[in-house]
Amino acid sequence: MTLAGQLGQGTEKLKRVQQHKNLHDHLSSRATDVRARRQAVQHLSATVANTQQFEFPEDKKLRASARKQLEMIETLHGQFQESPAALLSNELPHTLRLIDQVEQAARDALREQWRAHVDAMTPSLPEVVLDVLATQPAQTKTVKRIKEVTQSLRKLRDRYPVTSSDLNELRGAEVAIRSTQQELQAAAVPDEVVTFLKDCTTGGATLSTLTPGVMEWLRAHQVTHAFAITMRRA
């Protein structure tokens, strides 16, 4: 065989090797995509199962959606496990995009319901009211517990519930809230008092907001000493 012929054969072999490599890389990439979707959907399904105890309004839809996605991705995973050639299907990218869309929609819905649930649990007393109540020795410990629970819940609200420790922390917050429920009720603050206290901390309250009801509340909680009347300069 001539040198030119040998070079030609060598070139063809190199082309075939490159083609095999390209095919291998393509299959590997698609296999990685399927595995990643499978892991994401399994993670979502576990999260939905963990939060089932909270009975979210859309919980049944979320569980059904997660179950459908898991069935789809498990079918795909099984197909390419049996025959890697299944990864070359032209329908695979579309199917993966569909799974992504449904998975993201379910994840967003679960996140919003998680936040709404945490918000509903969070004590609603304004910070300024807690600060005033904290000046009373009898309320200091209660206010401290309320602030700690509130801070914990605010962190949980923005932390997607992906671990069992998040759920355990939420249960702990629920227990703490129940333990301070009576104190919170005893510290119930009328709207006019809340308005007065907020005004005091944001530029000053007018005498018109210092109503008899406000004065009665301030005296009852022994915090009149925390306030002073000054004349506003024009």
C-alpha cells in the first residue's frame, strides 16, 4: 500500500474515533441531564412529603405534581439504563424542559405556602410595643422569648425547608409560641396604643394621639416614665 493510502486509512480511523468520542460525550451529557433532573425531582418529592404535616391548601396538587414528575423521570432513567441509545431521542430535550417547568412551578408554590405558614405563626406585636413592654421587669423574659422566636421564624421564612433540621426548628418555634401564648394575650395592645408608640419612634406623637385609652394603657403597664412632652419647633 502506498504512503498516500496508509495516510488515508489513518485519517478515516481518526475520524471514526472522533465520531465515537463525540457520540460518547453526547450520551454522557444527556445521561448527566437525566440524573440531575431525577435528583431534583426526588428532592422535591421528599420536601413535599416532609411538609405534608402542615396541610398546605395546595398540598394535594403539589403531591400529585411531584408524583407525576417522579414517574416521568424514573421512566426516562429506566429507559436509558436498559438502552443508552434512548438518550439520543429527539423528544428527550423537550421532555426534560417540561419536567423542569413543572418542577419549578411546584417548588415555587411550595415555597410561597411555606412562607405564608411561617408568617401566620410569627407573633404580630410590633417591635416598638415589645420594647415598651420590655421595660417592665415582669415582661422582660417574655419579650426576650418572643423576640428570639420571631427572629428564628424570620430566618426560617426565607430558608426553603429542605432539611429535617428546618422542620425541627419550626416545631420548636411552635412550642415556644404556645408557651408564651398567655403572656402575649395578657400583653394585648389596642390599636390606638400601637399608633401612639409608632408615632413616638418616627418623629414624635401629637397630643391628640395621647388619648385617655392610651394613658390608661401606659399607666397600667407602668411605662409612663419612658415618655416626655416636648414642644415642636416650627
